[in-house]
Amino acid sequence: MFSRHIRRTDSPTHPNATALKLQTLKNKRVLRLAFILKQITTTSGSDLIAWMMKHLKMEDQMEALHMAHLMAAHGYLFPIDDHILTVKADGTFYRFQTPYFWPSNCWEPENTDYAVYLCKRTMQNKTRLELVDYEAENLARLQKMFSRKWEFIFMQAEAQAKVDKKRDKFERKVLDSQERAFWDVHRPVPGCVNTTEIDLKKAFKVNLPPRYTKQSKSAPVTPAPLSDAEKKTQIDNLKKQIIIIISNYR
């Protein structure tokens, strides 16, 4: 009787077997769709270098690789499985950054924005979103720095986390990678070059008022001597102005 029950359960016409088969087919379709979407929104390093050499008319592969590296270092594309912003001419997958996070938009995020982002990461129970050591240290430092308004920062992070949960799974994963790549540029991994760092000396010189520039400190420029005709013209003009002033007072 037990063997009959097993045979009936494993039979293709049994409801449980049909449901299991449908679930298996559904999972396969989801995985296939996710793979296709990944291929659409990403490109391999070798394909990227080949495209740049063809469309930018570059003959040297190292030149194309160097330009791609600069694009990654400045946040226009990023590797999806790593947080070191470099490009390799191999099968590593890269994703282009959304225009909202482009550095050319000329907006510098504040420490409070970074605190909200790190705090939000701690609320999401995802292995890929766990804070690494340097991020945990940054979060502790920011929590100490903004201790008086940490409740407000926590509320902002909580609100953003709730909005993210309502997104589609694939959309949320892409957005998480784009947001993390943005912070990899503005708060890079220790030891990596910070391409957004401002040279204080250059910034100070640019913002100096005109009277503090080097040109104003130099000796005054001596005007060129006037010719006799120019002197005569100036004298005649002065005489006319004097006559007009005298006539107005009469």
C-alpha cells in the first residue's frame, strides 16, 4: 500500500507532481530571464575594448584599455562582481552607470548622505550588501560625528529601505550595484585612488579675488606714451568739457 502511494505520488498525472513540474519550469524561466537581462545590461571587458577600438578609431589596445580604465575610475562604468574600479580585457562583466550618478553632474555627496546609505545597508538582510570592515569603521565614525541627528539619519535610511523593497527584484539588484559603485568612487576602498578628491591649493588659487592674484602683486603697468596728435585730441576734449560745465553754471 505504501509503494502504491509512492507510485501514485510520482505519477505525472498526480497534482503534486504537476505542481512540482510547473514550479521547476517557472524557476528555469526566471533564471533564463535573469541571465538574458544580465547580458543586456552588462558587457564584457573584451567586448568593450573591441567596441572602443572600432568606433573611436584606436589602433593600440593599451590606449583603449587606458581610456576604459579612466572611465571606470571616474564612475561611468563599473565591474558587477568587484569594487576595484578598473577594466580588464577579458570576460569580466561591467555595467554602465546611470546618468544620475555621473560625476559630470557636478554634485558632491555629503557625509550625511553616506551615513544614510551605510545605515540602509545594515537594514537589508542580503549577503551581498553586508558592510565590509572599512565601511563598518566609517559607519561607526559617522554615527559618532552625527550623534545628535542620528535618529533623523536612521529614519531616512528606513524610508529608503521600504521604497527599495517595493521595487522589482532585478531592478533592485541593479540599483544596489549602481549606488554602491557611486560610493566606490566618492568613498573609495582604502588604497585606491580618489578621483574626486579636490586639490586644496588649486581650489584656493581659483577662488582668490582679483586683488590677490599674482598679476595684481606685480609692478604696475606703465601706459604707452601718447603721440602729439593724441595729446592734442585729449586737450581739445577737455576744453570742450570745461566750456560745457561753465555754461551750465551761468
